[in-house]
Amino acid sequence: MASRDSDYGAFMEKFVLQPSSSAHQLPLSGLTFAIKDIFDVDGHVTGFGNPDWARTHSAATSTAPAVLAVLSGGATSIGKTIMDEMAYSINGENKHYGTPTNPCAPDRVPGGSSSGSAVAVGAKLVDFSLGTDTGGSVRVPASYCGIFGFRPSHSAVSTAGVIPMAQSFDTVGWFAWDPKILNRVGRVLLQLADDVNLVRPSQVIFAEDCLQLSSIPSDRVTQGHIIENVILGDYVKDKVPSLQHFLSEGNKEQEYSIPSLAALSSAMRYEFKNNHGDWVTTVKPDLGPGISERVWEAVRTSAQKIDDHGILVIPTVPGPPPKLQMDPSALEVFRARAFSLLSIAGVSGFCQVSIPLGLHDNLPVAISLLAKHGSDGFLLNLVETLHNTLKEELQRMS
């Protein structure tokens, strides 16, 4: 493992992967990137954030298509990054390999499970990085580390060569500290034409109940003209009746979540059990606090079946990054709020981008824009175009 002092503890393993051909005039020419240790790289063990997993699995014999795509686009990889064990946390802490240092707030968690990938970008050790997002593993660390993070439409980027967490929700996402780089990487991964024309949003919706979950003052994250307000939890409950299978009667009165949205995240447990239950029960891996309880809860779960160019605006997460080494039980209220927000893209398949909005009380703040499935290019262009306006707004507000 690389020295923590030199790389903020972001890297599991340092190595160089060069573009497969001359990088001259390729779209990602001259850019460096890091790879979450959930992607296969030929000749390297994919560690999945846990030493027992690494010990019981052989080196990969091929490289994930998403990694090959950005290499073919002209980028150079400098190594693999630390992640939360089995991708089953949004905190970013790993008891085995250490917790990458949040460059925005060193006494706070970096967010997970793509912790090292976010830190590598936030510390400007690389230009961009690859992560995965099932329940928030790109969006959360992007918010906590003050960078851009993109979760694409479900199935828009190949997840082949990526260890599955829950296939119905798994996506390959990416981080960048600059929206232009975010867009360039997205066009390579999504195989989009180089289209720089901005299509103005036809509808902008602010989800009032989602904004109420945030501990950040609403005027800090809702600058601009509000076209329509909705109570998103009621809308989802009415329009997605299949969620009744996942609604917990005991949670309906809890003030810190929106039950019809929080219910969406529970569906991930069933696929996680199908993917990894046998390995967990056989190996009985040494897992860190919080992760161990969630993994075993999933393994013991009973089987259960489960406007064009509009924008939905929500907080990425319900508040600033939690402090390091908080009691796991103290994080449960925050997690409930978080998954009420994070589950929206997962169940809808929408694409979502987390946008840094500077600092509040010296801690990073982010807002998210969501667009319907397949609108990834539109959303990437919109973020790049809006960036200068956002910077002007932040300067005016400071």
C-alpha cells in the first residue's frame, strides 16, 4: 500500500497504465486517473476493500471495459484506490487499509464507498477517477470532498469486470474537480458525440420534502428561480405501488426519513445476499464496525421479490460529512436521511450529478441535479455551462 503521507491515504496500489495507442489528440490526452479497487485490472487482484476477499480471489485475467475505455481515450492510470469493505458503506472508513484523508475537512469522513477515488481527485492527485455508485458511493464522497461526482443512467456504462453489489442499482460513476473534465470523461464512457450545445431545462423541480431533510439552510442550496415544488415522497408512494413490499410499518412516523424513498434502498439487500451471501457465510470475513452489521443483516434477510430535459433539484446528502470514528449507532439517523435522498436515482435509473457549492461553516456543501434516464449528455453539458454562473453566485453570497 502506498504511503499515506504522500497521497492522503487514497491509494491501495500504485502502478501506471498507459493509453493503448498514441494519446495525441485523443479526448482524454494528458489526463491522469485512479481506479476504485472494485474494477478488474489484468494481473491485479480486485480487493473489494477487504483483505479476506483479496486472499480468497485470484488476480484478474482481463480489464474492465470502463477502464479500457478511458485508457483508449488517452488517459493514464496511476493506480487503484481504497474503498469501503464490499462497497457496503457511505462513510469511507476502512479498518484494514485506513481511511483516506478528506482534503476538504481532514477531521471528517471522506464518504464512501468510493472513498479513495474521491480523495485522489479532491487532493488533485489525479484529474479524474472511476468509482461505482449503487446507493450513493460516488455522490456521497463527491459531496463530502467538495468535487463533482456523476452517477450515470442505469446500464448506460458497462459494469462488466466490476464486482457487483446489487445489479439492479449498480452503476459506474466518475469524479472530477473540473466540470469540463467531468464532461469529457462522460462522453468517452457514454460514447457520446462531442456536442457542446446547451439545451435549456424545460422544467426545474425543487423537492420540498427532500430539502427539509437537509441541515444546511435551504437558501444556501436553492438559489435561482423555482418553477415547481413537489412533495416527492408522496409522489413516489402514489406512483410506485410496488414499494409497499419494502415499506416498514415501524418507520412511517420517523421524522428523519421519507419512508417511501427510504424503502427503495432496502431492495439492494436482497441482491447483495444473492451475490455474496455464500462467500460471507463460508469465509466469515473480518469486517469493520457498521459494515459488519449491515452485511450480516443483508445475508440473513428473507428472500423477497421485488418531461424531456426536466431537472429535479435535491441536496446530495442531508448535511456536512460526519466526524471521523463516530459511534456507528449515532450515524443511523443521518443514514436514514441520506438514503431518502440517494435512493431516488437508484430506483428511477435517472442520471445524477453532485455539484460542489463551496463551504458552509467551513464544511463542503453540495446540490444534486437529476435528469431522466438517457439524458446524461444533456446533464453533463448543463453542469459545464452552469459552472461559471454557480461560481458567480457563490462569490456574491460569500
